[in-house]
Amino acid sequence: MAPEPPLLSMSGITKSFPGVRALDGVDLDVQAGEVHCLLGQNGAGKSTLIKVLAGAHQPDTGTIRWRGDAVTLRSPIAAMRLGIATIYQELDLVEHLSVAENVHLGHEPTAAGFVVRGKAAKASTAALLKRLGHPEIDPGRLVGELSAAQQQIVSMARALSHDVRLIVMDEPSAALDPDEVDNLFRIVGDLTADGVAVVYISHRLEEIRRIGDRVTVLKDGRAVAGGLPAKSTPTRDVVALMTGRNVEYVFPERPVSAPEAAPVLEVQGLARDGEFEPLDLVLRPGEIVGLAGLVGSGRSEILETIYGARKPSAGQVRVDGRALRPGSVRAAVRAGLGLAPEERKAQALLMLESVTRNVSVSSMSRFSRGGWIDRGAELGAARAATRELSLRPDNPAVPIRTLSGGNQQKAVLARWLLRGCRVLLLDEPTRGVDVGARAELYAVIRRLADEGLAVLLVSSEVPEVLGLADRVLVLREGRVVHTAPARELDEHRVLDLVMEGSPTS
Amino acid sequence: MTQHASPPRDNTDKVPSVGQPPSWRGLLARADVRTLSLLGVLAALVLTGGITKPDEFLDTRNLQLVLTQASVIGVVTVGMTFVITSGGIDLSVGAIVALASVWATTVATQDYGFAGVLFTAVIVGVGCGLVNGLLIAYGGMVPFIATLAMLASARGLALQITDGKTQIVTIPGILDLGERDAYVLGIPPLVMVFAVVTIIGWLILNRTTFGRRTVAVGGNAEAARLAGIDVRRQRLYLYLLSGLCCGIAAFLLIILSGSGQNTNGNLYELDAIAAAIIGGTLLSGGRGTITGSVLGVLIFTTITNIFALNNLQSDVQQIAKGAIIVAAVLVQRRTASVS
């Protein structure tokens, strides 16, 4: 074969965000007509890489070659003009527009500058939908009325409405039923037969084996392996590539003996339709239990349902043997539960306020009489709570937004400490926290447990769960597939479990 | 006004406070800058009035008139400030003032005398606020829509009650409050009511759990909910509070005009929102200042007065108001991005 340049060739791509180096010299080659899989743990840099490819992020350094020519993808439109289309995980469709209007959004057929509402658009949309195996979708229907799977088809039709040479699919199977996945794979097969390249991102190894040609593995912002054969590389090797890490975390010592106190939190048959299956869980004072699983495995949903922020479809939560009113955050908080949510800024912090007010917001009644706040007592208590966690700077009057991620997280913990909470639910507690500050946060969490708190920890970083928790529940697609003491598990085994549902050897 | 975060004794701490760029002094200074600039604008306006019409503007009677006019809209603005701080909006305040003022001045109501009129004005205001609050907090309606509907219905009901006629107040006790004899140390009773409402409003917003919850709901409703705050109940209370302020304002208007009309409170919603915004309350919620709102009201009322004294028509006033709103918001955005 003639030495034809690859369709796409990215080399030495770096991209930094404040405090994080998301991409650290990534290389990626994609040939026309292949399915190239991107694999990596959460935070490995996959999303950033595809955003660079889609023109949504500009790389700090590095070159991108398209059919051998160096190009700059200044904007999503520039990428689209070259023939690069991206189908994001969160579908970016306009619900109040019709299928045809969505497909042609941004490049509506026009006449004399006016958008032609018309048959041409509908006809071309219908042709695309037929090609995608979904002729039953009416181009005139509103996108908001379609199912998630159908919306994804529309998203794909939109990508194909351009003269596309490369399609990026970010976890396209996450929202699909098995037969819909089959249809997706058929479409991918048709596309590649036409010479279109597909960059396919998925957590599911078995999918990658089925449709992938080559695999690039990302870890900590680097491509640790490029162009491995997708079908023949042993799972062990892939997992090892994904997990071998550069940064070693220091985890605090576990107590010698398991706590034997009466359980403080009992979860019995708790379930939410479509999110997670009935779950049983017992948490004792002094214990840290970890939930390990991938994004979409139902981890955050479980925490939020226990906390009452989501209403369960079955089951109950008991604290000290008393059942909580389902779906009531206030009942949970009153019973002694506290949540440090995943999206700290959106779900926990009052960004315009001081540290003091962020810490005291859940226990205002403690510093007030008849609704009147004793601000001296409030400040004193906030100071004591933040000092206990060595929050920096040691001045609770500063605005919370000036704090680092780790210290903002400490402020959230201080909020529950001040409230006298007994069960802490931690959802990705170290997200957005500098690597250096993590060890300190781990020590804080362990100390709180030693002082008698029960902690339920969710993290997509497997080493974090294994290093911090006493007991680990492994989740896969809303179901607990394995429960074991953390000492008896290692990262490979957990990753095998979360990806394939059963241990491989 | 806003965050005088700590009494001094707490800051003379022995612990070395390392690296705290925006210290509480900085915060205080920034809060003061906002208030000071408003005071500066007000001073400039007073100066303008004093120069252009020295005899008329600085006349005691004129200053009393300005303050009296500011009182009615001022009370409404205090309530509006709470609603906006919580991330909401109340477009129905003017209509509620109108409805409360005509309901309280019907012949039937006036039979019950002073207390009957006052009671009716307040109850009608609170009742409308209750409907707003229930629709928004528990009915899941967008505040803009719910209060817009209330605006239309309350105005319509006010028209129906009066049939477009002015309802004259005949109760001497009410009319007397508007007379000069009722002034204490030269201060009209209306202005005293305004001052009391302002002080209570300031205390509630800055010193109570109710105020904290209001700010928390406006700053981040989801975070407030997950922190254990009953967001819906708080929203209900806030629209009740706004309705209560409208009821009080309606009573002040009855004293001021000696009558009730269905055209009362026309465009109060815009004046109150504008005053709160130029005062420094964030339209997106999460930060509110009663002091700023009151200064905003005084600025607007003073402009109106100076323009009237200089025989400038109301069209010019409206244009000037619009320009001030734009200028204030632009200035705020700059200070916000700096901080």
C-alpha cells in the first residue's frame, strides 16, 4: 500500500486548565475507515481530547494534521467544515425544534437569506434516518417527544448531514438498550465501510472488542499506549495500562479491628427505577464504606436517594433503627445525615458568601434565638470547625470562592461537623482537589471516622476507594456485583468487575 | 449593610493570619464603596437641586414632600429587595397596592373606621402575596409568570370594585395623619413608617435566620436544599412578605391621597425593581442590600422632584431614569468582575 498519511494525526497535544494539566503530550492517529477506541479512567483526559478535536478547546501546544496537512481547529464550525463531527454524551439537541430542524441546525437550507421551512429539509432528514435504521422517526416531530435512543439517532443524523469524514462518539451506548446497541454497531459498521473513521469512547471493554480496530489508552493526560489491536490485546494488559499510575497517594492507617457498634445507617432494598437496583447496606459508626463504579453505574444516584434528594421507588433508609421519610432531605439532615455532593459549586457552596456562612448554613438554629442570629457565636463555631479540619486560610470571614478546591471541600465537611452529623455521604470528595491536598483530605476523613462518624464514600478513582474504605461495594450498571473488605481487593480486580461484571483471570 | 462579617474582638486574634488577600477589611471597604457611590450620586442630585432651584428645592416643605413620596414606593421596595435577593421577582406589587387601597376604602370597609381600613389593606396585600407564594413555591410556576398573572387580575379586580371612580376617605383619623399637625419634629408619619420598615427589613435580612435563608436560596437554591433548608416554604414566606409591604404601602397611599383609586401604584413594580437593582441587589439573587434599595428609592424620588421643579416633563424624567439604571448596572458589573 502507498504510504498514505493518516486521516487524522494529533501529536504532542497539551492542554492545561487552572490547576490541572488535562492533556500532557497526547498523540493520536486515526485511519480512514477504522474504529479507533479511546480508553481511560475518569479524568484521564478523554473528554478534553475530543473537545480539542471538535474545536471546542484550543490546545496549548501540539499539532493536528488532517490528511497530512497541519490545521488549526479554531472553532466547532472549523472542525465541522473539515468533516469532523462529534456526538457528545449529553445530547446537544434543541427540544422545542423538530427533528428536521435539529438535523439542519446551523446550516439550514436557505433561499435569499430566509430559512426555508421545507420539504427539502424533511426529505433529506428522512433519508438520513432511514440510513440509520430508524425510518419510523418522523422528521416533523419535536425532539423533546422522542426517547433517549431516538434522540441519539437524531444526533447522529445531524453529524451525517455534513460531509463527514470522522465521527467522534462519546459513550454512545451508555443510554441504550441491548438491541439499540446492536443497531448502533450496525451503523458504525456501515460508516466505516464507506471510509468514515469513528473515534469511539466507551467504558465497556466488550464493546471495544466487538467493533474496535485499534485502541489508544489514556492515563493522567498521556497516551500510555497508541494503536493497540482492539480484538487481541488481553484485558489484563489494557487494565494494567489504564491503572499503572504515576502518582502514589498516601492513605491513612485503618483501625486494627472492625467497628462493632450498632449500625447507625441501614439501607434496605432501596431502589430507583432505571437508576439502581435494590440495595442493602449497613453502616456502623467508625466505618468507611466505599462504592466503586464507573460514571453511570448509579453511585451518585444511590447517595442522593439515601439523602432524600431523590425519591426512591422502593425500599427504605433507617437511622438508628428509625425509618426516614422517603424523599425528604430535611428528614435526613435532622436524623444526622450530611452530604458532600459531587458538584461542589453547583450543589453545596454559596459562592457569594463567606466561609462562615457556608459552614453555618445547616445549623443556623444553633446560633439563633427566635430567628435572631448571634454572629459572635456563629463565627466562633465556624472557626472551631474549620480549625479542626485545618482549613486554610485560617480566617472564616474570607469569601469561599477564594479558597482552593480542597479547602472548599473542607468547608463542606465543616458544615456537617458543626451540625453534629453522624453519617457523612461523600460523593467524589477529591474531585477538583490538587493531588498534593488529597492526602490531607484522606487523613481528615479517616480521623472523622475514628471519632465515630460513619462514612459512605463514592469515587470513580478506584485507588481512592481501596485506600480509604474499610469495606467496598462494587457497582456495575446500578447493581452491586461484589462486596468485600478493601484489603481483599486490588485495583485490577475492581476494574475487571466494574467493566465486565465478572472477574476475569 | 452587607457583610460586616465579624466584630473587631474576633479579628484581634493571636493566630497568625497568613495570606488572606481579601480580608474582612477589604470586604467592608468594598461594601462601603457601593454605598458611598450611591450616597455620592444622591449628594450630587441634592446639589443640583440646590443650585438650580435654591429656594424651592431646599425648602423644608419640599424635602418633606420628597421623603413622603419616597415612603410609599420605599416600603414596596423593601419587600421587593427580599424577593429579588431570593432569586425571584414580584411584578404584581403595583397592582396589589391598587387593589389593597381600593378594597380598604370602600364605603363598607370605611364603616369599620381606622382599624378596618388598615386591617383590610394589610390583609389584601398578604392575601395576594399568599396566592403568589403558593403558585410559585408549591405550584412550580415561574415567578415572572405567576406575578404577571397577579398583576393583571388584581388590577382588574381593583377596577371592578371602584368602577373607575375615586373612593374618598372620610375617616378623620386617617386624613389627620397626612396633615402637618401630625408631623413629629418635622417628620411626617409616613416617613416614620418607612424608616421603621427599612430598619426592620435591614435587621431581618442581615441579622436573622430568615435573611440568611433568603440569601442562600437566591445564591444557590440547590445547595440550600441539600443543606437542609426548606426552600419552598422560604419562597412562600418571601412573597407573603412582599404582599405585606404592599398592604402597608397601600395604607400610606390612602393617607397621602385621602382616597383609593384603581390606578394607584401604577408602574410601582418597575420603580421598585429599578431602585433595588441600582442599590446593588443582584437580579440573579444571592446578594441583597436594604440600604442600597432605600438609597435607590431616594435617588429616583429626588430626580423626579428636581425635574418637576425645573418644569421638565415626565418624558425627560423617564429617559433619565433609564439612563441611570443602565449606568448603575454597568458600574456594578465592573465592580463585580474586579472582586
